[in-house]
Amino acid sequence: MSGHSKFANIKHKKEKNDAAKGKIFTKIGKELAVAVKEGGSADPANNSRLRDVIAKAKANNMPNETIDRNIKKASGDANAANYEHITYEGYGPNGTAIIVETLTDNRNRTATNVKNAFTKGSGNVGTPGCVSFMFDKKGQIVIDKEEYEGDSDELMMQALDAGADDFSEEEDSYEILTSPDDFSAVRQTLEEAGIPMAAAEVTMIPQTYVALTDPKDITSIQKTLDMLDDDDDVQDVYHNWEE
């Protein structure tokens, strides 16, 4: 889930996933299968989409053997990747904006579950495009300061020379932003330089954030986000709630 404190959010997400690694690995496995099918190759050297999903898998501590097993399974089974991408947009309490990215083999089931998650959280699903204009699609790479011992200026120059748009330093992390088209090249340059990444993916970043003060609203949006997080068809959820 994308929120205001980027790295705190990633750490929260990882801690949560440590108790349910199987779920996140299943979701990434699905992305690997789709990347193999859509990219037309099980060789990451010839499939940039697959390279990016592998990077996301590694950032989520997915073991190499699990990654390889998923790729082999996808390349050997023509029916393994019959998923379609469907994006839902809607509103949570007090006009908060929520985008839900799904990969599904049953659009009716997915639509029902997503709508239910919004309704249970006192929100509603809107029409395509109703909130996505409030977000910028960006490649985002986050580096944990505890895992990177190099110089920040050197890191910034490496990122910018590779094609990054922006570099910022937070209290406990560095954030690199790229255009979606330049993301693969920047990520690969940093990977080849041996720089550890806590997160590396193309994401939706809110232009502004909405603070919720009413405890009922906070409970409601958390219910929606939890239900979406538990849904096997949901790959990613982006929102502009300032947690």
C-alpha cells in the first residue's frame, strides 16, 4: 500500500508479510507467470518485464529457487498465465482516493469482492479514471540506509546518470523516482552496482494526501484496505490517505 511515509509503509508491509509470506509470494508468482506470457520469453535477459518482476520478488525476500520454479512452471504450462489485468478506482471515507490493481481469471468474482471491500468501508467504486488523475505513475526505488553503506551523493549521481528523475533522502532511506519507461534501466544499473533495494517497482504516487481525523473514518478505510489486502486477486492497492 502506498502512503505518505514511504519507507515506514514498506517496513510495515514487510512486517505484515513476514506473517503471511505465502500470500505475497503467490501474488508475485502470478505476476511472474503473466510477465513470461506477455514478454514472450522465460529468459529475463530477453524480457524486461520479467526482469522488473524478479526485482520486485527479490525486494520482497522471495528465494531464488522459488522465483525460478515459478518461471519454469509458467513457461511449461500454456494455461498457467490466463489472467487479465483489471483496475478499479473509487472513494473511501471523506473523499480519499483508492486504486486497486488486480490480476484475475474470473472478473465477476473480482468485481464483487472489490465492490464489497469498498462498501464495507463506507466507500464506493467509481468509474475508470475517477481518481487516477490524482496520482502520478512513477518507477520507485527505495534503499534502506541500514543496508547501504555508501555515500549519498555518489548514489544520487549514479541514479541521475542512469536516467532517474528525482532523488530524495529521508531519515532512514533514500528514494529514487523515474518515469515508468526509464525504470528498468535505472533499476538494472543500481542492481549491477550491488546496491540493495528495499523496494523496486512501478507505482502510483499521490499528488496530495488526505488526513482522516474521525475514528470512524479511519476504521472504515482500514477495513477496506484489509479486505483488499486479503483478496488473492488483488495485486496492488494505492491510496492517498495520510496514515
